[in-house]
Amino acid sequence: MAHITRYTRTITLSYTASLANHLKNQRLDQARLIFDKIPSPSLHLYTKMIAGYTRNDRLCDALKLFDRMSVRDVVSWNSMIKGCLDCGNFGMATRLFDEMPEKNVISWTTMVHGYLKFGRVELAQRLFLDMQVKDVAAWNAMVHGYFENGRVEEGVRLFEEMPVRDVISWTSMIGGLDLNGKSEEALFVFKKMLRSGVEPTWSTFACVLSACAHAVEFNLGVQVHGHVVKLGCFFHEFISVSLITFYANCMKIEHAHKIFNETLIKNVVKWTALLTGYVWNNKHQDALRVFGDMTKMGVLPNQSTFSITLNACCGLEALDKGKEIHTMAIKLGLETDVFVGNSLVVMYTECGNVNSAVAVFRNINEKDIVSWNSIIVGSAQHGFGLWALIFFNQMIRTGVDPDEITFTGLLSACSRSGMLLKGRCFFEYISRYKSNVLRVQHYACMVDILGRCGKLDEAEELVRYMPVKANSMIWLALLSACRVHSNLEVAERAAKHILDLEPNCSSAYVLLSNIYASAGRWADVSRMRVKMKQGGLVKQPGSSWVVLRGKKHEFLSADRSHPLSERIYEKLDWLGKKLKEFGHVPDKKFALHDVEDEQKEEMLSFHSERLAIAFGLVSTVEGSTLTVMKNLRVCGDCHSVIKLMSKIVGRKIIVRDSGRFHHFKNGICSCSDYCDNNLFDPVKKRKSYNHVKGSETEALMETEQVVPDRHKAGVARWRKLRKMEKKGGNWGLKLKLEYAIVLCFRNVAAATTALFFLGNARAKLK
């Protein structure tokens, strides 16, 4: 009998070693085969197998094995509860905790941590208070959870109440303060920790270096760097990544790259940290070079790497490079990932390809608030206000709550598309029902909407009676509108307010000078220029550029420094003749100098955007889309000329100025000339969309919401749903309200009330 017992024990030990090896290497199926061969597995082996399943997100297998256990101890219960929380099944974890016959302090701490992980802070507080015995780990879990959920004051207060603190307590405090934007306070706590005699760990140093990076405390960060080298922590992954980030944030990118080169193992985390540093320092070309080196070394990029690299493409306006990165993301199966998808949407909209942005957005699997904001703001940038409204209504329908960025995008869309009634509707809704997200930029957008639609007196009244003092951005929006409508009286008052707030604001002087020039008041123009000279202010020169094969070709007005200048001016001469054939007459009011008419015509002919377009025409394939960027607004005469150019050469020309994107095709611009002095004409606007062809555009335009003549039916439908709700109807009707809300947009009062009703519906459902 003893011989059989020894044999069984030997076999069990052999199986146990093999089982541990398979679990360590994530070979779960092989591990399970061995587990099933073990006669009478111990509680320890059951617990080990369950932990292996949950670590690999196989919760169902773990629960089945847990149900098979005839005897369970507190360790197995704790392991199963933790596994449910790690796999995201909060309900099952709660049920097991309630069924648990005997709980120890680890059981309670695990559930407290679980409640905090899922944002159930009040329930975690209640459970924490119910704990009869609290060890330091329980206190640490609660402090850490408060900071993770943005409850900074409660986290600090609980830390101060702790009877005993260990190094984890101090590290949680330092990391939590830094996480919530209180990096300087985090560094103060670190110094306090050192005075209390607690020895920091590598985790503490990583948090401190992060706080030094955010607070730009270079000297303290260098001291910490020296300390971790002495302690031998330098080669720890989190320390080296924190050091790379610290030096990059302090604008010492060469030091960051040196740290990277000194690390032994260069994994994707360290490569991404270095990439981020270069982008943070506006060295986008170097960032793309680092990304290329990374892929050559065989390191596969992750979601963060793609996001940062696409940001570098945005900084360079390098659409071709962005497409290459997009192709790589598709090959790795990351195109539908929300982080990569959001970055692709931003990249395409910033580089002028809004149709591709929409296509990418459609493919994102689980859209978050950033996804919706990106496509709404992108549509607004391109002047496609109806697109922005359609996306907003799809967002509401999916149950995503709008935030302040959403409303900024919507108001911008209304501003750039001349949708006065819709802009009023949104602003009234934010003011009445979403006052907690109402910001200065929303007022600036509303002032811009009113000003561009010629309601200058109303816009000025809004600024004067704002609940907070208007800043220069808001007054600049009003002054810019005065430039559009040549209203000198309001312009002078707005300029005075701006210069009182910011005496060195060159934009105010330039805008006011341009208004004087348009009115022919050259003496006042000279006075403005003298004031600027006396104040040491310089007008930003207008420049335009084209990015071609990764190289930026930039032009100033009447620029002849480019190697292809001769061909560029030949193309401009040819275009000038064609423009005359099409009956174009230069609008001399946009030549803001007191010279002869002939000189004014010549000055307009050589504006930087025209040089950039001519360069693009002689350097790219016929029929391809040409994208031009400009640092200032396109003047009215150039806008008219580019429309005709697109018709003459038979090509689509996209121009991004400081205000928006313009899509020129077949003599029509997507802005419907709203960027100039024309008030918005809905019929004209709908016609302007016809030049933008493609499946995405057609799909958007086919939706019922765009049809403006149905707003009466929409109001009637909404009233019917409202009556049904008052009779105790199903709150699920909120989904059907999406139809009514959009059609109500031409009726401000109805739309505002409908939006409020939808918010109440969602609140009650929650």
C-alpha cells in the first residue's frame, strides 16, 4: 500500500510540474488535459487552473471548473471573484461574493477594488465602511480607487486618515495626484515621503518621473535619474520609459534618445515613448524616421504607436504617408480599433480627405465619444454642416451623451454653413439644459454665427451680457464678422475691447486695418500700421504650401525663389488669360494697399495660394486632386479665381485656410461662397453638395434628415410621441425621437424641447 501511495505522489508531482509549465506558457488546453489526468487534484491545483483560465479571459471554463469543486476554501473563492472582475463580469463577481460562506480581508478588499474599477464609488465606500478588519492593502485600494475615479479630495482625505502607511500608500498618492493634473502637489508629497523615512521603490520613482515630466521640473527629474542609476533601477522597463518621457517633455529630446539607446531591450513601449517625444517636440519628420527604424527592427506597432505616428502625419500634412500607415494598420487587423480609427479620422480630415475619414469612421467597431467628436468636428472643418448634424443624430441614437467638444463642433458646423436657426437651437439647448458644459468657446461660436449672418447688433449684445467676462477670442470673432460685412462702427468698438485685454494683439490691428482699407480710409490704415510698428508688432505674412512626395513646397506672395518659378509663372499667365475668357474681373477691394488699379490687379494675381496651385498643376498628374494649405484666410478674389480654375483645369482643388477647408470642383465651392459676404441660401447650399460624389456622400444625402420640407411632419410626429409618453408609454420610444428631432431643427422651440425630452428619457432609463 505504501508503495502505491509513493507512486501516486510521484505521478502527481510530475503532472503538477508539467501543468505549471503549460500554464506559464499559456498552453491552457494542454494544461487541462494534464489536470484531468491527476487523481484527486488538490484545492491548490484547482485554484491554479482557474487563475490560468481567467488570466487568458476564459471565464466560462473557469466557472465550470469552479462548479466542479466539491470543497472550496477562501483562496479558491477569492481567486474566482478576482477572475470575474479581471474578465469584466462584475455581476458574477458580486453574486459569488454574496454566496461566499466565509470572507477574509482579502475577499473584502478584492470586491472594494472591483467596485472602484467599475466606477461604483458609493458602493465601494459602503463596503469599505462595513469591513470589520481593514489592513493597509484595503486602505490602499480605496485611496487608489478614489484617484482613478477623479475623486481627488476624498482620496487625499482618506490618505490623511490612514492609521498606517506603507510605500504603496505613498506611491498611490503621488501617482493619483499626477494622474489628476496635480503634478506639483505630487512632488511635494514625494518630498514629504522621503522626510518620513519611507524608502521609495522603482514604482515610486516611475510615478515621480512622470510628475516631473508633467510639471517640467527638470532639476528634480535629473536628481531622480541619478538616484535610480545608483540604486540599479535604471534598466527597469517602467523607469526607462518614464525617463524617456521626462526628457522629451522637458524639450531635451536628444537626452531622451540617448536613454533609449542605452536600454537593453527595446520593446514597443519604449519605441512608442520615443515616438511620442519627437511628436511632442514638433519633430514630426524625425518621428516618422523612428517609426521606420522600429518596423525595420521587426517590432510590431500597437494601437498607441499607430495613434502617435498618425499625429506626426497630421503635423506634416503628409497624406501619402498617412495612407501608408493606414495600410499597415489594415494588415495588422487594427483598422477597426477605436484608438487607431479615431486617429485615422483626424488624420484624413486634417489632410483634406474627408470622404476617407467618413469611410474609416464607419468601420470602427465600438465608437466612443472621441470617435463621434472627431467626425463631427471634421465635418464642420470642411463646411459640411448637414453631415455634422446627421452624425450628431446617429450619436444620440446610439446612446452616447454629447460633451462640450460635441457642441463646439456642432456650433462650428452651423457657423461655417450659415445655419442660423440650427445654431440658435443648439446654443439655447446648451444654455438651458447643459449649462455645466457651456464654455467660452461656445459663446465665441455663437457670436461667429450671428456675425456671419449679418446680426452684428445681436452678436454684440450677446457678448455684452455674457455671464462671464468676454475674452479677446470672442471679441475677435465679432471683429472678423465686421470685416465680412464692412461695419466700421461695431469693428472699432470690438477692436477697442480686444486691445484693452491684449494691447499686443496683432490680429486686431490687422483686421481693423483691412476694414479701413476696404472702405478706402487710407489715413486710418497708415495710423494702424504706425501703431503696430511702434509696438514692435509684425503682421504674419501670408504663405501657402503643397506637400508633395513628403516634401513641403511653401510660397509667399509674388515669390520667385522656387526652382520651378519659371514654369509656375507661365502657368499663372495661361490661367490669367483663361480667367479673362471666362469673364473674371479682379475685385480690387481685396488689394489692401493704396496703389493704382493696375498694381492692385498684379498684386492679387500673385497671392501665395495661386502660386501654390500653379505649382501643384505643373507637378502632379492631370485629373488628380490638388490640396493646398494656407496660414491665413483666402481672400474673396482668390476664392472666386480658384472656383474658375477648378473648372478650367477640370480638377478638384482643396484649399485649407485658417478658418476651414474649401472643396472646389467644376466652378463650385463647398462653402457656397458663404466664406465671403453672401448670406446663407439653403437651396444654393444643397446644390453645392452635388459636386462631391462618392458612395459615402450619397449615403449621407439619402437619409431623410436632410430633407428640409418635412419639418412640419417631424413636429407632428414628435408631439404624438410626447402624448404617448405622458400616458405612461414605453421610454424605449426615445430611439424613435431621433427622427423627429432632426426634422424639428427648422423649428427652434420644438427641437430644443425634443432634445430636452430625450435627455430626460435617457436619465430615467439609467
